Amino acid sequence: MRTVFLASLRRHLRRYVAAATAVVVAVAFVVAVGVLTTGAQSRITAGAGSPFAGADHVVRGLGTQNAITYAAQHGDEVAVLGSATLPLRAGDVQAPGKFVGSIADTPRLRWQTLDSGRFPERAGEAVVDVWTAQDMEIAVGDLVTLGAGSAAVDLRVVGIVAASANLGQAAVYITFEQLLHWRDDDSLLLDQAAVVGDTGPLPDGATAVTPEQHVAESMALHTNNVNTLSLMLLLFAGVAILVSVLVITNTFAILFAQRVRDFALLRCVGATRRQVLGSVRREAAAVGVLASLGGVLVGTGLGYGLVAVVDAVTRNSPLAAPPQPPGWWLMGGFAVGLVVTAVASWLPTRRVVRVSPLAALRPDGAVDVRTGAGRTRVTLGALLVAGGGALLAVTVARDSAVSMVTGGGTLFAGVLLLGPLLVPRLVRSVGALLGPGGRLATENAVRNPRRTATTTASLLVGVTLTTAVLTGLASTRASVEANHGTAHPLDVALTSWDRPLDADVLERVRGVAGVERPVGVEGVLVDVGGGGGAGAGDVGAERPLLLLSTPDADQVARDGGAFARVEPGTVALDADVYGDDPADRLGDGTGDLVTVSAVGGREADAAAEPDSATDTPEAGGPAQTELRVTTSTGWGGAGVVAPETLTALGSPRVHAVWVRAAADVDPVALLGDLDTLADDVGADVDNGLRAEAADGQLLATITAATLGLLGISVVIALIGIASTLGLSVLERAREHAVLRALGLTRRQLRRMLAAEAVLLAVSAAVLGTALGVGFAWVGYETFLTTALDAATWRIPWLALAAVVPVAVLAGLLAAVVPARRAARVTPTAALALD
């Protein structure tokens, strides 16, 4: 049988090249998935978790005193994470409280990125975050004061830094030794440490984890404990294995179906079933080992290549090249290639060798539900569809990632088993639209239902995955935007707390580059409870409260203006301003009534005599009313009331401009321009773009990784359908010879095969789109509704509408080479083929 083994490899080299290509592509997919997901995780660690990117371990639960002691014991190999909240003054601008963090002594643990200047090296030096520098007009070389009273320290600003991380972010960074100047301050909280090398003995209550684990768990806390990256990893790992199994199994199924006569002849000349099985499995093992090694190399190169391409074409790449190839993924891809190749060769050959030699020499019949094999296939397929549907129902009910992947794979496997029944019916339905000219292509396409279903399987996988990913991304983006819009409805707000804005301010704001749309917001100054009030983010200060209202909030607000739709008799206050401290509250709590009275005559006096320091009440005294307190978030220190409430309190004047930023604007540049304008007109700026930028970076990372994986999946689908279609055409050489002998020209033969490819592609696109939207909805109900409070289901109709023509184009491209090869063979030569 060794001679038979070597002769088979030589004889069927072209067919084994197709099988090896399927294995290479499948293994490359698994490995590339690993590289891209590892790259996405690296980028998230380098972005949101950048304080830990250079560390080997993260020590958590230290507590302030233990953290100080732990840092003293380990020196430069430890960077303590935490901050103090201290007053910051720069020239005439003062902020009551800013987070102050530390800069690591070791460059490997220094995660902030210099925008200009240098890092602090000694006491008396500091670097300032770029956003704070914009807000407070701080530049390199300026002198700032940190702290208050006897603990105040003057610092020279030696650099401006950018820090994209949500974890460990601060406004000012100084050396750790200098931060300990405020070690007795109650606001100093030190709880984590990034460690290079061994952690050593840990204090009681402290634990050590890897940076990746810490970042994943920290990010999950912001999405209601839904670990998005891990779920994406699990999902695409399942998809990678499923696609690998399908591509390899389909290829080997067609390959061995074409060799039925070879096996029958071997049996006729005395080969036993065991010998035939052993020979075929040795062939498959040789192909599997070589192709799996090639797949590992191709997948590694493809993954790193995609990361490099994304890095080259994007300004801030959402992917990062893994520092070293992901070993577990490489070994997993190699194992998948070997195992699936063995299984793919085992199932078809067992079916073939169970048939008697004489029966095997006859043409293979199609699957028929009236036969025992047909009934078994239909029954098993129906059971898998029902079982998969039940698991997906459990997924929606219990939010289980494992049951989602298992249920989706089970249901899809059931659809594939039912393919010989479903696909031919879809092909006939589509073929009926082609008229008489497509009848021959339709009949040829459905003559062998199993072959038809096998040929469409790869494209069905690609379309299903494409549809599911496009729908999932559309829903994810809509949900993230809705969630951000609820928490931060305004991109930027310019507010004048003491007097109305000049009439030309709105036009000046409209002329700033990057402003998509501004609206002027009218307001009235009021006293609360006889003089206590709030404003400019300082609740409880002895100054009037500014009440705002506008019917045009929907033109600029990210939540559609919902935050500004307040019931009459109600005042909404920003939750970030309306604090938990009872001393800072209006009334005793949310829902309580407070009495507000218009600051009589102040608006008119401010407009007529800007320098007047005297307020003269209007005749009859100021208007007064009771308002019920509610809280929301995202617009600053002013109260929001209904338009009729505002009108009843006095004569509203424009006190604020709310701004919606244009898409893809540079937020730092826009805030700088608006901050300069605000200084000119005597207004303060509230910035909602910073949080949006952080959310956008995480979403961009997940989107880029997902689209990269999707691109690989589409390539695999194209290769899969081209491979199976080519083998199918090779299998049908005799049929084509008979058609040519009956008068079909080469051009007509190519057209017929192209029409078959179109029919198969449209059928796969229709079925795959339905399945993909269904799977996306399950993912939405399972993860998005759990992770985000404002989850939004959205179907990208335009993108899905493009799937069908793309699938048709893919089918046509896949049919070009096989059709040309089939047309080149003469009828007599084709009839002589085995």
C-alpha cells in the first residue's frame, strides 16, 4: 500500500493542492484571529490600561499606607497608581479640585505621552495633562500652585502630556516623592501598583494579577461586568473553528467523492477496507501536517500584515502588533488543522469503503428524504436546528456567552445538514426569475443536492458572518453613542454666569472651525431659598443660580434634547454638581421643593450698564416660585427648567451657547479655539468631548479588530467557494463533455457555469442574511442590553443591501477559472476522465 500511497499523492496532486489550500486557509484564519485579538488587547492595554502596559504584574488592594511602604521596599521597579484631589491655580485661573498623580521613575512604567517639553525629574517640577492645559491656559514654563494654605507648593510646568487611559488619569503629574508631601491629606488615595519583575511579599489583603487581566476586569466594570473583549475573542474563536471545519470537511468530501471509483478498483483487486482506510488517512495526515505548518506561517504573516496596514492608513491605530506571536493560538491553529483534516478524511472514506466495490462503481445518488440516509440526515438536521434554537433562547434569557457560541454553531450545523433540502429549493426559486435561459443552469445546479449544498456552504458562512458583524457593529455603535449621549448630551457648553452674552457671540461660535451647529440658550438668574444658590459648578456658593431653557436642544444634544425636556415646576441639576454632601445641596435631596426668586432687575441693569454693581429690584419685587429638584448629568452647573417656568421668572436673555461638534474633529483644537473665544466674551467652557474621545478609542479598537477578522472570514469564504466550485466542476467533467457533444459551445458552457455560480451565490446570500441578522439580534439581546443602559437595535439596511451583489460578484469570480478550465477540455478528452 506504500506504492499506492505515493502513487495517489502524485496522481491526485491537483486535488490535494485544493485540499491543502483549504487547510492552510483554515489554520491561517485561526492564527490570524489570535494575532488580531491579541493586537486589539495590546492596544486596549496600551490605551485604556496604559498605566500597566509596561508592567509584569499589577498589585491591587494595597491601601495608601501599604502602597507607600511597598514602593519604598521595591524602589524604581514599582510605580504606585493613585491620586490626590488638590486645588490648582495658574495665574488668575483657579480650580477648586484637580486629580494629581505621579510620574514613574522607570521609563518602562511611564505611560503618559509627551506632547511638549519633558518629564519632571526633581521636586518643584510638574507636567500637566493637555486638557487641563487647554482649560486653564497653562504652557510649558509657567508657574502653578498646587494645594492650599501651608501645604501649597509652587511648581514649574516642564511638560504637557497626553494620557488616553481612563485608569489612573490625572490633571497634573509630579514625582512620587513629591506627591508624598500630601501623604496626610484625606484626598490621597493610593491603591494599586504596577510592578516590573517579581512582586515579592504582598501586604495583607493585596493581590497580584497580570496587566491584561486587570485591564479586562476594570473595563468590564464600565459595561455592567460584561467583558467585551473576552466575548469577542470567544465568539471569533468559535467562528474560526467552525469555518475551519466546514472548509476542510467540504473539500475532502468532494475530493473523496471523486475517488469512489479508485477505491472500488482497489477493493476489486484485493485491497481490504482497512488497507484502503490506512492509505487514505496517511495521505490526509501528510497533507494535514504540511498544510497546517504552512497555515501557521501564513496566518502569522497575515495577522501582523493587517496590523501594519491599519497602523499605516490610520492616524491613531486602534491595533498594536503583539510583542511576540501568540503561542497558544499558533499551537491551537496547528492542532485544528491536524484534527479537522483527520476527521474530514475519516468520515467520507468510511462511507465509501462500506459500499461494495460494484456499487461504488455506479454513479452516486443524491440524498433523498425517502431513503434511510436521507431521513436520518433530515431528522438530525431538524434536531440540531431545534437544539440550537433552544440554546440561543437560553442565551437570551441567561446572558451566557458559552451557550451563544454553542447554540449558534449547533443551529448552523443543522442548517448545513438540511442544506441538500433548503438550498436546491432556494436555487429553483431564484432560477425561476431568470426565465427559460436559466433553466439549464438551474437544473444542473440542483441535480446533485448534496454537491450544491456543499458548494454554497463556504459562501453561506461568509455571508452569515458578514451580515451578523455588520448588524452587530451598527447596533454597538448606535448603543455606545446613545449611552454616551445620555451621560454627556452636550459636546461643549459656553456659559456666562453673571450677565447675558453679547448678541454676536452665537455667530462667532458658528464661525469656529469644527463646530457643526450651535444654539443660543436663554437663562434667568435666580436666588435659591433667599440667597443660597449654585453656579459655575460650585453648588452651595453665595451666588445666584442660573436657570436655562431652550426648545432647540434637540438640534445639538446627543440624546436628542431629552435632558432639556423638563416638566413645568421642575428644575434639573447636573448630578456631578449636585453632590452627595448635604451642605452642597439645594434642599434636602432629589425630589424636594425649593423656592427660587428672580434676581430683580439684574438682567436689565447688566445689559444697560455693564459696570454697574448695584441691582435694583423691579416694581412689585422679583418673581418667585417653587421648583421640584431632579438630577441628570452632562451639561454643567446651570439648572434646566421648562420654557414656561423660565418666562414666568423674568425676561430671559441668552446666557449660554450649546455646541455640537462636527464629526472627526480634533477635540483638543476645538476646545482650544472655543476656550479662547470664551475668555473674550467672559464665559466658562464645559467640555463633554473628553469622555467621548475615550469611548471612541475603545470602540475604534473593537471595530478595527472585528473588521479585520471579518475581512479574513470573507477571504476564506471566497477561497472556500472557489475551491469547492473548482472541484465540483472537475467532478462533472463527463456531464460537461456530454453537453458539449450535444452542441453546447464553450462560450455557452462558461455562461452556464457562471449562471450556476450566480444562483448559488444569491441563494447563499438570502439564507445567510436571514441567519446573520438573527444571530446579531441574539448577541444584541445577550450582551449589549446587559452592557449598556441605552442599548439600541439597528439594522444597517444599506450595508446589507450591498451583501447580495457582493456575493454574486464573489460567485462569478470563483467560477471564472473553473469555467475556463472546463471549456478548454474537448468532449472526447472529458469523456475519458476518471
